Amino acid sequence: MNTHAALLVAVMALVTVLLRFLPFLLFRKQTPPYVAYLGEVLPPAVIAMLVVYCLKDTVFTRAPFGLPEILASLAVVLLHAWKRNMLLSILSGTILYMLLIQLVF
């Protein structure tokens, strides 16, 4: 059983490493324009999809009327506009949201 688990981990590690290095092996000389374009547009698109996913079940028609979600989202936007640190913004918004739903609402 331990040999099987070790083999699985080794194969997963190899696939992960290959996937990480494959773009560098394929595009040694110059990055194609479509790959550069995807590198620019995909991160904001993924963040937008995550925001939609996180807020999709918010109920605005009954108490607390989405107030924890709105306050936490506003905190993330304002903190990110101020500090330009995505990790700090998301972590702070998550902590604020959890405090709001556990202690206030």
C-alpha cells in the first residue's frame, strides 16, 4: 500500500513539473501573441467569475439583506485600491466577512 501511494505521488509530481515547464520548453524564443493575450485577460476573468460565484446565493430581500457580503466586498475593493496587494485584500475581506456573520449578523 505504501509503495502504491508513493508511486501515485511521484507520478502526480512528475505531471505537475512537466505542466509547469512545458510552456518554457515550447516557447523558448518568443511567446506567441495569443498566449500573451490570454495571460493578460484570464486573471481578471477568473477573479470576476469568483466574485459572481461567491455572491450568487446572496439574498437581498430578507435580513440581513446581503449586508455582510456588501461590506466585505467593499472592504476588499477599497483595500486593494489603497494597498495594491491582492493577498492582503482577499484575506482581509474573508476575515471581515467571517467576523460579520459570526459576531454581528
